[in-house]
Amino acid sequence: MGFLSDFKKFLLKGDIVNLATAVIVGGAFGKIVSSFTNDVLMPPIGLLLGGVDFSELKIVLKDAVMENGEVIAEAVAINYGSFIQTVIDFIIIGFCIFAVLKAYESTQKKEEAPAAPKGPSQEELLIEIRDELRKQNQ
């Protein structure tokens, strides 16, 4: 029973729960960014480059084998267009995370409590206490 209770404690630690939440939100964020690049950003870029669809860019190493209109063996190709798309997704995600972290850091600096005014040192306080005690004993 000790192993299961230790495992339960491990899973319910704040760090694990926060990590799981971050992974789920990050996955959803990745889908949003992929949709943004595929559906919003890349079509105009492809249009500017002469109607290029990045997902169709590839180098065919071996053509598909067809027989009677049926594909017997699939084509072998290097799909570098998909790679370019993934790199663009990565750059956009990286930039967004960078921007969010910068904004978070700036809010953390503003929320810090202002420094307390500097008062007397410990030594100065002890000297004052000593002097007060001397006055009372006289």
C-alpha cells in the first residue's frame, strides 16, 4: 500500500499537476499556431511566391507504381514543404512563448513590494538600548 500512496502523492504534487496542465495547454496552443500558419499566414506567402503551396513541395525519389489505375507501390519522396511549414510553426510558437514570458517577467517586477526604508542597523539599535538602560539605572 505504501507504493501506491507514494505514487498518488507524486502525481498530485503541484509541480506534476502544473506540468500536465502546461502540456495540455501547449498542445492546444500548438494546434492554434499550426492553423494560423497553415490557414492564414502561408496562403498569402504562397500567393506572393507565385501560387506555391508549401505542403506540396517535395522531391520525388521514386515514382508511384501504378497498374490498371491502382497504386501498387507508393511514391517515395522528401516532403521538404512540410518541413518548411513545421519550422515556421516552431518559430511562431517560440516567438509567442518568448512574448508571453517577457510580459510575465515585466508584471513580476512591478508587483514586487517596494523596498522598505532603511532603518538603523542592529548595532545602532543595541547602542540605543544600552543608552536607555544606563539612563534608567542612574
